Amino acid sequence: MTNPDDCRFAKTHEWVHLHGDRARVGISDHAQKEITDVVFVELPKLGRAVKAGESCAIVESVKAAFDIYAPVSGQVVAVNDGLGGDPGALNRSPYDQGWLFEIKTSDASESKALMAHEEYQAFLKAAAH
């Protein structure tokens, strides 16, 4: 399981867990609660080049469809195919079974612009006021 304390977070609520030059991407627990019941996930194609901040996936819930943005630039090297048959894993396990895709980063230093978990929690608190 990915520990949120080991992740970096975007203001758009994606998390990234770096392991060498690979970045696993998902959405935060806060985001999955806001989205509610996920019914469909459209993942990026393997091999796709993405830029940090670019929309590259879609999560649909009973409420609406939500764009998912790449938190770092690079090439998509893995997708979580399990979400096709079980999109609800995103709600049940956003940091483990509900990960979305992996990027081979072209510039790992981009992650420094993202928030640590504590900073993300403060960001959420400030946004709620």
C-alpha cells in the first residue's frame, strides 16, 4: 500500500508516489470522497507522453465526470487495468488498489512543486474556510 505520507499532492487532488524515475499516480482520499461512487475510469494509453498539469484521464461517478491531471511530465508506462472491472476500488482504496497509472518521469524534480501530505492537509483546511 502507498502511504499518503510518502506522496506528493497537486492542488487538483492527484497524488504521486515516486520510486526512482517512476511515478505512480492516483487521487487523494479527499477527492474520492468528493467524487463519491466511481462508476467508470478512462485511463491514458500506454506510451502516451504527458506534461505536468495536462488532463490525461477521466473518472466518472454517479455525480459527474472529472478530469485527472498528470502531476509530473513523462511517458505513461503502466495503467491499472483492474479499475476497468472494478472502478469502485478508487473509492475503497485510493492509495492502494485504486491507483490510476504510472509515468516514467522526464524530470523528477517537478515533484518538488507538489505538496507534501501535511501541506496538502493544510491546503484542504484553508479551502474549506
